[in-house]
Amino acid sequence: MKRLYIKLIQPKMLRRPMDTGIKLHMAPPLGLLTIVNLLRDENRVELENENIGRIRYEDTPDIVGISVTVDTLPRAIKIARRFREKGSIVVAGGIHITTAYHLVPKDAFDVFCVGAAEGTWPQIIEDFKNSSLKKVYHCERPLTGKDLVSPAYDFVNKWDYLYCNVVHTSRGCPFKCDFCYNSAKERQFINREIKDVLADIRAVHTRHIMFIDDNFAGNPKWTRKFLHVIEPMHIKWSAAVSINAAFDEELLDLMKRSGCQSLFIGFESINPASVNGVHKVQNHVKDYERAVKAIHDRGIMINASFVFGLDGDTAETFKTTLDWIVKNRIETVTSHILTPYPGTALYDRMNKEGRILTKNLSLYNTAHVVYKPKGMTRQELYNGYLKIYKDIYSFKNIIRRCPKAKEIRPAYFLFNFLYRKYGKFTDSLCRMVTYERIGLLAEKLSGVI
């Protein structure tokens, strides 16, 4: 039987007000690279990322696979239409399809891929060859770490990306916060086989690794075992964890010894009522400062995530949050406007309450107010969101937040000035000398490698 021609597409995302082109070029799409590895031995596979280049419509693939997030759905539908008109079969997958395919227009795509690629794509290919394609494919069985496939790192044009050193050790998250995609029933938490993660670390050819799991310490027993294995490798790494990891001193010590440089933590809010309202059960605001101190005492930076517009928030929340961030010398901050993703518990609740204000999904990128807030006006929420970014990354507050640990100050100043405050200049530099070279230079200047 002939080899199929399969084109995989990452639709272009819309930039938020504080983003530059660096955001679009940050890292390659591991989900699509995983599908590449699943299919390339027996098929001709191409990958086109619209964030870094145009989509070629001149050819006619047998199958087009599109990875869909909620805000790229409108764009994905337009891309699908053009290829379907040419006779290609279009398969839609990705996190939004897995969470809310039942809310997507059924005529937008030929096939919906719901769940992990490892449990769906092989059957899609087989059924295509047998002319027996179904409309919806589910991952019918719980997967184990042995089932998970490594991304095709050799498929990446490294000069297009700031960082290609991205590795995942797990899928999903054990917690089910109302506003998160992980609250959807189709999302499963699985740790990978340690030997497979080690192979990926070797494949990216650098001592600086970004673990991009939803929750790197979702299974502390597995995490401890993994950290003991990588400790002799003398790598430097960053990861996202839930805040409860900060209260495990043994785990924190092991993280530091094994090369941890920074941790991304979803604090979400310093208002207890706001956190409790979305079932963020692992977060206890009264313990935040203790968690921060425990991490900082070990010379580890914190990238704190905050969500504004939760039901306990008011217009005063921005000022109190800024004061807390500065007081606790939080090194970097990522903030979002609360966004009720379709398919999540939060969306279902707000929809029933009549609080959803628009169904234009391109606005669902955490930078627009798409629902009716309770404690402030829409304009107050939007203006506060813009202002807190400006205030956090003001020259004065960058200096006030300077870490006490001298060894992490180079990385701190590089991120705060070159990525956040003067990101447009850095993006222009990246376009001149490639994103890869600037990424490598940043690693060297920050003392990571």
C-alpha cells in the first residue's frame, strides 16, 4: 500500500498586548512532533508552524492534521476549509478538541481526534487506508508511560526557535482546577518512562533543559526517582510545579542538587476567596510566603502565575497583588485575565449563569474579558491587567525585586530587561541573527551553561 502524504499544521496564535515575536518563536510544537514520530516511518510527513512561516496550500496531502487551541479554532477552521476544497481529509486534534469537540461545528473538520495521539492516530491512518474513517476518534484505553512517544527533535529547524531544549516528563495534571483544561474528563495524568525522558534530554544536545509538564511534581514519588537519576548529569533545568511541592523540603533540596534553576508556580491569586472559588485545593494563601521563602532559600527563581478577574477579585486586587510580588521579590510574573475555556467546569458554570459575553473564540487567549466579572467592570479588569504588567516590569520594580541570591541575578536581569521590558528590541535582534543564537547567548550570559 502506498505511503500517505500527511501535513501537520500549527495555526498562528494571536499575540497578547505584552507579547513580541519571541513568544511565537519560543519553542517547537511537541504535540505535532510526537505525531511525526508516530507516523513518519511508513508515511511522508511534513510539519508547518504558521507562527514562524506560511502554510503551503499548493499541494494536496492525503491527510491534514491541525493542532487546535481554543483561540486558534477560528483560524484552524479557515485552514481546514482550504484543504478540504482541494480534496484532503482534515483531522482536528489538540487540547481544545480533546476538551470541547462537542462544542465545535461538526462540519468544520472531517475527523475529530479526542485524547492522546498515541491512542488515536494509528487507528485514523488504518481506517483511512481502509476507507472506513469515523467522525470521532477517542483514546479508548488509559495509556501508560510505555505508550508515550518521544517528539521528533531531529525534525526541527533549530534556528527558528529561541529554545529547542523542551522536554516533557508527563502528560496532564492530577489536580482539577475549574478554569483549567485539566478539569475535563478526557485529560489523563501519566508519567513517562524515565529511560525515554533521558533519551529526550540527550536528543536536545544541551545541559539546559526546560521541562514543560503541566505539573512536573504531580507524582512526587516518580519525581524523586527521576531527580536522583539526573543528579549526576549536572544539567540545569526549569519546570512548572504546583505550590504544594514547596512544602516538601526533601524534594526541594533534591531539586536544587539536581540542577533546578527556576520553578513556574500557579499562585493565581493572593485572595483566599478567589482561589477557593475555582477549587484550587492545593493552594492555601496563608502559606504562600512560606513557600516563596523555602524556594528562595535554595537559590531557585520563581515564575509566578496570576489570574485576575476571579469572583473574589475587585479593582483593588491589582495593587495588593503588585505589593505582594515586590515584597516577596518574585523574579518573573505571568498574568492572565480569567478565561472560561469551553469544556471546563468554569465555562459550564458561567454559561449557566448567563455571564459569557462573546462566543468569538479568538478572544479566548487570557488577554480579553469574555465574561461578566463580579467584583469589577470589564474595563477595570482589562485596564488593571495591562497596568500590572507595566508596573511589575518598570525599572523601579525590577530593581526592587532583585533576588538576594547573587548567582541568579544575571538570569533575572536578562529575563526582566531583554524579554519583558525591551522585548521588541530583542525580537528585532533575533530576526537578524536567528532566535536560536540569541537563546544560546542568553543561556551563556545567565550562567546556565
